[in-house]
Amino acid sequence: MFALGSIRAQGLRASVRMPANTLSSAAALSIRGKSSLVPVTMTSPADTIGYADKQLANFDKMSFLPIRESVVSREMTTRYMTDMVDHAETDVVIIGAGSAGLSCAYELTKHKDVKVTIIEQSVAPGGGCWVGGQLFSAMVVRKPGHTLFDELDVPYDDKGDYVVCKHAALFMGSVIRAALIAPNTKLFNAVAVEDLLVRQTDTGIRVRGVVTNWSLVTQNHDTQSCMDPQVIEAKVVITATGHDGPMGATCAKRLEAIGALPAGLPGMHAMDMSTAEDAVLHMTNEVVPGLIFAGMEVAEVRGCNRMGPTFGAMLMSGQKAASLAIKALERDHGYGTSAWNN
């Protein structure tokens, strides 16, 4: 039996095979550098067949503890409804749990006194970031976007100017866990944002929350009788719903419809990787008071080029949006001062 220890440096791979029982003496190879692929250390039983036999014996005699069906229903219902009540008023709403939205949510977990509510129209969070380009597995991230990989301890292959994660799902699973395990975040999946909650001011509109409904209801308004939504009030809304599509660019299209974009909605321009990621990151900003755009929805509202299957700007745009939200909370609501706790 052998384990593969790998060293990555400037895109060159040096591999050395060593017996599994020497892994402890080669621990240095498992220490993660800022630009290296970490060998994943797995514990392997000495007698693999014996281990499988023991596991099968355990499974065959296993019996789950008793439970009533009503208990399951009550646990799910009471927790969900309690969360809905608690998050009817929140500090930050993030629309869209794709790569930008979840990177944003993760960044906001560093501010433990900020309540974060994530709304995702799909059953599964992750958006289009479960795969790379054309449904391939690998994920390419141009530097310095890889710094989030380092924070989340996601292994990658360093290719010099960019890094490659062998499975996009590896990153997505890591950022989902990091964002949702925090006590100050809550994900409502299978929920759609149908509209913005706004207030008219002397200088225009101010966004102060979102209008929500079950996704299946939103998709069937034309086939059923009226099914009114609910609202979530928020001090800051971050929209990261991606480029135009059936449920993409939600807030960009809504702002145009209500006349809040005097220059109109330019839409996303054609692909140019070299300029697109810088543009999306630099143009991640508060477009109207209370509403910050992140990720590819920035390209729709600002007319940036698309970057295609390279994801660094998505990650950095999400993290930037989180910091912009913190500054908006400081500006408008006294975050960071004694007024916040009052």
C-alpha cells in the first residue's frame, strides 16, 4: 500500500511515493502553504477486508431508536417557523446562494453581531458553481481570488497566475459549511424574492427589504389564483442572483422597471476574461441606497463583460459586498458604536 505525497510549486508537480506507515514522518508534506496542493491525509485500516466485514456486521445488527412521525413534523415545522419569525426583521439579506452570495455570507460570519438572512430560489444552494465550464468538474480561479481557498482550507493545484481546484463542488461544499454553521446566518432555500421593499425619499428610492414567496408559487402565478407574498425587512440588501435568466438579475431588472436606473439597464456584454473580473470586482457597489450588487449581477447593471468559467471575481465580489454592507450599517445604523446594541 502506498500514499501519494504531492508538492506543488509554480505549477510544477513533484511527486514522491512512500509507504503508508511513513506518513507521520512526512507530516511536513501535509502542511499547507499559501500556494500549494494539500495532500489529504486519510486513515486507512491495516486490514481493509477485516474492517469491511466488521462494518457489515455492525450494519446488519443496527436498529434506529424509535420516533413518532408527528415528532419529525413538529421538529421541522417549529424550527422553520421560529426562523421565519426571527428573520422577519434582519440586518442583512443576501439574495442568491451562489458563489458570490455564499462568499459574502461567509465573510459576514466574521461579524457575529450582524444577523444574516440568505434567500435562495433553488432547493440546493450553490448556483452554477457546482461545476466549472461546460459542466466540467474542475474550477479555475485567477489569483488573488485563491485567498478564499486558503481561508477555507480548500486544496488546489497552483499553476502560477491561477489555481485549479479539482472539483468545483469541493469549494462549494466548503463555503456552504463555513457560511451556514455560523450562529448568525440562516438560509431559506426554495424561496424566491419577488420584489423589493422600498421607501421613496427626496433623492429617490431606498431599499429596506425584500418581498418573498415559495419558489413554486412564484413560478406558477400565471397558472393559479392570486397568492400573496410576505416581506423581510432588512437594513441592507445584497443581491447576487447572477446574470440574466429565468430568475437571474432579479434586482437589476426590477430597478429598471421602476425607473431607478436613469441610464437604463445595459446588460452583460460579451466575454473578455482579461477585463471582466477586474470590472465586476471594482464595480461591486451600492447601486441605490440600501442595495448592494455582487457577482455577475454587477455585469448586468453596469454593462461589464462576462468572464466565463473563471471564478475569482465571484468570490472576491462577494467578500467585498460584505464589507460594503458593514460600512452601510455603520453609516446608517451606528454599527460598531453603542447605538448598534440599542
